[in-house]
Amino acid sequence: MVVGEFTQETDLLVIGGGPGGYTAAFRAAQRGIKTTIVEAGDALGGVCLHRGCIPSKTLLYVAELLNIPEHARDLGVEFAKPKIHLDGVNKWKGDVIAKLSKGLGGTAKRLKVDVVRGTAKFEDARHVTLSDSDVQRIRFKRCIVAAGSRPVELRGIQIDSPRVVNSTGALKLESIPKNALVVGGGYIGLELGTVLAALGSAVTVVEMLPALLAGCDPDLARPLIKRLEKQFAEIALETRVTGMKEKKGAVEVSFEGKNIPERKSFEQVLVAVGRRPNGDQLDVAKAGIELTDRGFIKVDDQLRTTNSRVYAIGDIIGDPMLAHKAMAEGKVVADILAGDQTVFEARCIPAVVFTDPEVAWVGLTEAEAKAKGIDVVVKKMQWAASGRATAIGRTDGLTKMICAADTQRVLGVGLTGPHVGEMIAEAALAIEMGAVATDISLTVHPHPTTSELLGEVADLISLPGSAPAH
């Protein structure tokens, strides 16, 4: 790239260097396409690497370590109370990010992917203009929009204060608040609330819906909620925040709803009520790209927008807003651009909540099956039946399988327990391959492991005489 050149040309322009963007760019380069990435941040990786997935999971592992001494006492082992050196924690988090970021930069260089720092907006159907960049304008033959999403704010309620943060601000971890309010009981709020609680904060969670983790079957969430009720100071459901004001080194918060929290003043308030797509920040209309009513970019089954030269992937095209979904979409688009006749038609996309215990599910949930009137067999097994879970003192888990009542084809799987995020891929593969319960039942699982419970639950479905359990 020539510094200061007015217009640069590229065969493929990728807007956004997050997981979807860099995956698409690297795959396209491997397929022989001259590729340029425009990234608004200082390095590749996007929100996931720098302000989301990776730093949050790094801190969640720290939280796991902090909880070990209490659990160990139940097993006859006693450790001294951990001491938290926040500078050291932040250094470790920074080192993890830097190492992974350096790896992405090295891959881009090896594949000859041109990385340009700047913020892109469409000028027309073939050009983008850049701000905060050494390059002013790029002409592209084809383009992939992978510009992601940003946190939703509480309009008219959220105040401009360093004590009121979104997920990005919470991950900076500049200090440990004595008490904190988490607004939102989804996976982001619960993960970061878990971190704060482990570090020593008294955490209050407020959720406007009747349950935490909306979209997850209640039986899967129950073991987690039971544990969080001990870790958090308060959990207030069917309650919303109506106002905030900063006063005397704290944020005073007003509420309305069925379960008003006892505490009204907090050293820190974390707003985690969802994310919104960045499609409105790219001047997409100038390129003939249409948005949905919710602000997502419209795409077809090949992820092509209403401008036939432009494709879009990741958070910016809709739910689920997950990095692995964006990465899978990026591979598909790169292959299409290289001439393959393919479409994005994943049967299932797994979801993982990285709390303790973790919650993971993939495919159809029991609630979705009921709402759609699908006749299913549902079987589940508590981890009290697991020798491995019993040996490590973690029987607070659940393995659940949902199969078609007529064919026993696997439609959905849910797992709750320590590190089940590492186990859910087996279920995703089963659903993608159209496996039936017998296929999993006949797969030899290692013993003693918590993963073998998936085979045992499959036994309950595949055995002769098994009847639907609703």
C-alpha cells in the first residue's frame, strides 16, 4: 500500500478485521484473491480479541482459579486465601491479547493480505472512503462487510460517567468495585458478573424478563442460577432501571418492577442489555445496500447483499451474534468468490455461556420444539450419575438430548457443567450429519468422563420401547 495515494485498488476489500473479517480475508488469499482488510482498530482481531471474547474468557479463568480454594476445602485440601494483584491480572490479559494479535498480523503478512488502518464508509457501489487513515479511498471489485456490532445503551437513562460502563469498559478492570450493578441477565452480564463476584465485588443483577439467560431452556440454566444465587448479592427479575445519577462517588439507581433491589447505590454499573449492528455507520445506502427494520444488512443464502458486488457476514447480518458463526460465514463467502457453488446453510450453531458451571446448547431447544409443535423425545441425566463428576465434586450438571419422536434423529443437545463448552461440538457434528440417537449411543466414549453421559442419554432414547417424554 502506498502511503498517501489517493485511490488504491483491490480485488477484494474486507471491511472489519474481526473473526469473520480476518477468516474471510485469509481464506480468500489462500484461494488466490488479492485481498485488503480495512480495520478501525490498531490491529486485527476486532471486538472479540481486543474487547470481548478473549479478554472476558481470560478473566473468567482467573475467576475460576479464585474459586478453587473454597471448593478444595470440601475435598479435604486447604489453600491460603488468594491475593489478587490487579496489575498482574491485567498484564496477563494484555499478554494474551498481544500474542494472539501478533499471530494474526503474521498470518496476514505471510498470506500477503494488505492491512489498512482506518474507518471505512461507502462512497458508492465500487468505492469506500477512509478516515483516520493514510489511505483516502479504495476501489474494489468485490467487498465483504464484516463491521460487527456495538453495545446497546439505555437511552434516556444511562449517564455519562466513568462509573457506568459497557462490556468494553468492564474488561479494562482498572479497579475492583466494592459493589456493582449488572443491568442485563444475558450471557454477557452473567459472565462479567461472575468475574466481579470472584474478585470480591458484591454483585446485583437486574433483568427485565422473568428469567436469566432468555433463549436457554430453564432446566439447563437452573444449576447455574442456583450457584449464582450464592455468588451474587441479589438477582432481581422482572425489574428494570428507570434512572441513574452520580452522587458522592457512586451511582444512585432507581428501579421499577416486581423485585426492587435492596441496594440503590453502586460504585460501578455495568450495562449489558445487548448489542446492535454497525450497518448504520457505513453509509451503506450509497452502495445500494439495504438494511432490515432492525438495522441488519439484508443478505441471501450466499450472504450477498442487495449490491451484487458486496457480501456481508457476522453480527452485522443478524443473530446469533457469535464469533464462530461469523468465521463460518467468512469461509463460505471466500469460497464463493473463488468460484465454488456453495451457500451458508449450517443446520446448527452452538452457544456457550462461560460461567461456572458453563451452559452450552446447540440445535433445537425444548421450548422451541414445543412452540413449533414438533413431536420430540426429550431425555436428560443429572451429573450425579457420573463417576467423573462425583470424583471432582461437581455433580451440579445436566446432559439433555432432544430427538425427533418418529426417527430419533438428533435435533438438539444441551449441557450444563464445568467446561461443557469443550464438549458441545460432538453434538453439533451429530446434528450436522443427521445422526440418530443410536449413532451416539454406539459411539464409544471414554470412561470416566462427563462426556460419556451424552452416550448414556442417547441410550435412553435408542433403547426399544422408548417413548416421548414431554
